[in-house]
Amino acid sequence: MQDIAGIRIVMSTNDRNHQNKIADLVKNHTSLKNIEIDDRRIKPSFGYRAIHMRGEHQQRRIEISIR
């Protein structure tokens, strides 16, 4: 287990540009620190395609996936 909390954002469209905008908003307007991005749209894992963002909030690991 890598994180203590997870958030999934599921979009009603498959528009990658919209997904990128949401990822930018999360990256630039949250209190997450040390953010790592793993774009599984480029290299899917077990058929799962999403942008995974992992970071720290109050010294706790959080993952956000945008699908």
C-alpha cells in the first residue's frame, strides 16, 4: 500500500484535453506536495487508463486518479 487516502474523479467524457485541464487544476490549486504523475493513458496497466497523481498532504500519502 502506497497511500493512505484516494480520490477518483470520473468524467462523463473521454476528452483527453479536459482530463489534462483537471490534472493541471489539481496540481496547481491543491495543498498536495511532491506530486508524482503516472499517465496510464499512455501505458495502460491491466486495462486501466487514467491519470494517477500521488502526493503528500500533512505528511500523508494521497492518490488522485482522473478517469
